[in-house]
Amino acid sequence: MTSLKAAAAAILAMTASYLWQPATAVRAAELTAEQIEEGQRFVVNNAIFILFHEAGHMLVSEFNLPVLGREEDAVDALSSVLLLGAEDEELNTTIQDAADGWFLLDEAKEDGPQEDDFMGTHGLDRQRAFAIVCMMTGANAEFFKVFADSLDFPQERRDECAFEYEKARDSWMSLLAANKKEGAKTKFTVTYEPAGNEDLQGFADLLKSASALETIATVFGTGYDLKDGIKITGKTCGTENAFWYAEDREITYCYEMAAFHAALITNWFENQAEEEAGADDEMATDDTATDDAAADETAADDAAAYETGEEQSEPTAVKLKKKE
Ligand SMILES: [Zn+2]
């Protein structure tokens, strides 16, 4: 990555500006180089999952595909099936980060899901997370065993997921088969619009250096009977979201979404550090009933949820399951 340092600095700056207390900005700056790298990967991987999701909407709309059940669930499944079907170690990490992204989003909502969420077009964040986990274990129970174990994902459910994954994969593949064309190439127009502000520009640069939008153009630009000219655009939208605009034939990924995921993962790193510090205290003094970690755990941002357009809420501590 060319601008690794700039992107890292931007993540920190952005995260800091997202947090309430000035003290947190200082702590954000204390992330290790390893955490920054992991954070960047997390942001990019979540962007890729979301872009695959939007590309799913694109296929449904461009090919006029029938959708039985909720389209949002269906395109989440497609995103999972395509990422898992590649049987690529890097993409397996991508999907793991995507599941974590939804878990973090869920845990960041202090008051839990609201009436709006139940009425919305999407599954609840935590359901979306577990639906991805289901696809993961369904596709490769052995590879994702550690991850599923860390979530106490029951064996009985894993058995069902093997069938659910197969069903989702075969259903999508048979639908898409009719819309595939040997050797077809589709030209997409990929644009990273200037973010218009320094903080978000860091995320634009990060996504660009990781070729996040180009990944979609490559995957869906080969073998599908799509007409040229579909746009894939990164831009500042004023909301943390991503869209498929059927009329404009355009996938839009909002830089705010990347900033939001950066804030989520940074918050998690901080909480983890506090937990570890808390554990050390306990060992040293043996009576750490006072929990000043809880006071610090308000480190948060305006966590509007992806594609729900819901009111801002103040997330609480996020506890991500440890990977491996
Ligand atoms: Zn959607």
C-alpha cells in the first residue's frame, strides 16, 4: 500500500473526531502499528463485503432476478457464497471481518434493536452476523471451527448450516448461470471521488490503495452478461451507507461507512486494552470491584446503522470475539 502511513494517520484522526471525549483521542493515538494494520484490514474487508452485497442488488436488478424472501437477506447470502466459494485464505479473512463488523455494530447499540429495526428491510445486525457465520461453517466447518467455537455456535446449528450454505450457493448459481456468458467482459467505471475533507480523504486513499472498488469491477466484470457502463463510486454522502441505484446503474460506497468501521474497531481495541488492564489490576490488588473501565467505555461515535437510516445512538463497549 502506497499511502499506508497517511491512511493510518487518517484512521486515527477520523476516529478521534468521532469520539466524544478529548481524552479518547489520546488513547486512539496509542494504537500499535499492528492494530492500525489490523484496523485497516478490517475497514477494507467490511467495505468489500458491503460492496459484494450491493453488487448482489445490482445483479437482481440488472437481470431482473426473482427473489423469494427478503432481498437483503438474499444478497447477504450471495456476498457470503461468492467470498467463500473463492476458497481463498484472504477472502476467508474478509468474511470473518464482515461477521465481526455486524457483531460490533450490534454491540455498539446500547439500547439494543429498536422498533424501527424490527420493521426495517434488513435482518437485525446480530442476525446478519450469525447468518454469515452460518454460511462460513456451512462452507468449511473445519477452517472456521475456531471462529465458530469462539462464538459458542452450536454443533446442531452447524449441521443445518451445511445444508443452508449448499442451498444458498446452488440457488444463486442456478439463477446466475442463465445470465452468464462465456468470455464476457463488462466495463465498469470506477471512481474515487475526492472526499472533500481531510479525514474522510484518508479512507478514500485507503480503499483506493486496497483497490476495493476495482475488486467488484473485476469479479462482476468477467463472465456476466451485463451491459457496460455500470458505475462504482466511492464518495462522501453525508451518511454511513452504501447503495445500488438501479436507474443510474451505480453502486455507491460512502466513505463515512469506512470511518464508521474504523471507529468500531478502534473502540474494540481500546476496550480490549481496558479489559486486559482490568485483569492485571485484579491480579495485583485482588479487589477491583470499582469498575472505572465502565466509565471509559462510553468512547463512542454517532453510530447510525448501515442501511437503516436510524437515529444516532451512543454505542457502549464492544466486545469482539477473538479471532483464532
Ligand atoms: Zn442492501
